[in-house]
Amino acid sequence: MRYPIMLALAVGAPLAGHAQEAAPTGPAISYGQRPAYLVDKLPDGELKTTLEACLDQTPRRTDFSIGHRGAPLMFPEHTVEANRAAAQQGAGILECDVTFTSDKELVCRHAQNDLHTTTNIVTTDLASTCVTPFTPAGDGGDATAECRTSEITLKEFRTLEPKMDAADASATTAEEYLGGVAPFRTTLYSDGAQLMTHAESIALFQDLGAKFTPELKAASVEMPFDGFSQEDYAQKLVDEYIAAGVPPEDVWLQSFNLSDVQYWIDSTDFGAQAVYLDDRYEAEDDDEGLIDPMDPATFKPTMAELKEMGVNYIAPPIWMLLTVNDAGEMVPSPYAEAATEADLEIIAWSLERSGPLAGGGGWYFQSVSDVVDGDEGYLTVLDALAQDVGVTGVFSDWPATVTFYANCMDL
């Protein structure tokens, strides 16, 4: 049988050095209806039979399941409510994407310049701080705006109301611009949602019985910012965990900037689990540094060189880890095989961000779109990541699915 043989690789040894199940604290855990919905869509076979047998199991929290910005499939991202939902779905690790305000305070936002799509700022008095004021659609052009946390103080940030990440490109008023939510998402849980500072996220995640994976976001402003250097920024992130008494083994710091990861490795006690978010597939400057997940000759630095630098965790998007062989089967990509050979732990992002998969799954599933034609693809891709690639964790916009799968395979 495939699953018992592969169990240790899938979830028996999740994030290195840690038991799968987090401490028995935090809210009661429930899978809700979605995992059963996805299992029902699977074709008859070993995977469906295995997962069906687990639908009545008692859910447990697992470090294999990582809340991506909380649970933003249905809750406004990086809010108290989104993270409570993720914890209630059994995510053992929660994420605060970190950026800073004009007074250099750390707050949870996916980008320094996303306030116009994730809050109501364009309809408030703080609209005057936007680096690109709201401009209505017209003459064939889309409505636009750009508003940054670096233009407002923490006190001003706290006055904003979070919303689902979206904008209506056809808007002719600022109020209309707040719309545009994708049809597979919802505004049902937006009322009264609460923004968080990074320090507040630490306290919340502790109360929820979860561990931590903050991402240091690239600044939209030139660094140093008013004397605040990139190293100051990276250190301030660490300092807030130290101040809260959080041990390094409970924290997986993340950055797309390899220099940030190197700083944490060389200068802090939090470097052993620092995660390099690999986006070299997007290299600019005439494609210098661009890598092809199917061609190891392009991996510069190589996986072995990353390991020599002290990097132990690498996190690429899902599509970089899988390919389809001549038999039409999902298999590990050369990128995934090279990372495994270099003894790098792999974390994948982000499941259930694409909405319905009838059209192949879009960006996150681009390397396997030929074999994905329905929502059951969330489970078949997750199964390939866990069983064949051997990832140690998966980010998801709806962690219940990953929690369910991890719990089932551990049984």
C-alpha cells in the first residue's frame, strides 16, 4: 500500500525536529464541510478510499498545516478573525506578513502598498496619504490607487477597516472601488474584522496554541527609510519574538530576500529555521538569475550552495515542485529532486488560493494544469506534494483541507 509506506515522508516528520501535533491548547478544531466535499469529487481509487475512511476522525492540530494569511478564502486576510478561523481549522503554524508604518512600527499586511485593496482607506480622510490617489475608470482605463503603510502612523493604521483583498477596476467612485471580490470568496465575515500589529499577532497566535511563520515583506520605499536599514528591519522582527519570550524553535522566519535569510542565520538565534521563499522564476534585469524548475543547470545558487550558506528551508510555489510525466502522472520536478538531494526541507505555497479548478487551476497549478480539471485537484496535488515530493508543510487559504489530509495520513 502506498500510504503506509510513505507516511513518514508525508507527515510523520513535519518541520524538522518537531512533533506533528502542536500542544493541546487553543480552540476546538473542526474540518467543516469542505474536506468532505473535495473527497466526494475524487474518482474511485486508493486515495478516495483512504480519505473517506477518515471523514469521521477527531481533528488534531498539525504543524503540516500552515495558515496562509490566516484563512483568506472567506475571511479578510491578516485579521484576528482570519487567524482564529485558521486555528479552528487545525493550522499549527500561522503567518503574519510583516511591513512597517511611517513611525517604523511592524504591522501585518501582505504588502507595504496594499492598503487600497485590503482596507477602506480610499473612502477615509487618510485617502490623502495615498501615493497614487484613487482615479476612477474612464476612457478605457481601469480605476487605480496605491496606498502604503509607510505613509501613515500606527495610530492612523488602527483607524482603518480591513476587507477582502479586492478592487473593482470598473469603479467610478471610491466606494465602488472597495468591491470586486472574486465570486468564489465572500464578504460574509468582513463585518468588524480587526487589523493587527506584528506584536499583537504573536500574542494572538500564542493564545490560539499555534506557532509562527512571519514573512518580512520587501519595502515599497527606498531603504534605509528615515535611518531604518534593512538589517534594522530584519532585527526588529526578531526582537518582537524575543520580547514575547517565544523560543526560536517555534518560529520560521520567511523572506524572498536571500540577504534577510543570511542575516538571520549569521546574526540571530532564529536562523536555523529561516525560510528562503524562492521566487527566482521571476528574475528581472534581462532575466539574470532566472531559473527553470525543470532545468537544474539554471539553479544559481544551487541547492547545495544554499545548504552551505546555512539555509535549511526552501519554499517555492506549488507549480515549481511538480511536473507531469509521459504517463500523465504528477511527479516531483527536477527542482524538487535537487532540493531533496541537498537535504533542504521544502514548504509549498499556497493551496486553495485559486478558486474552482475546472479550468486547470491557474498560476499555482500551471505545471500540472493538463491533469487538473476539477476541485478534486486540490487533494491530488496535495497528495503528490506530501507523498512524492515529501514537503514538510503546506500553506493554504483554507487550512482545514491540509489539516484533514495530514491527520488522515498520520492514522
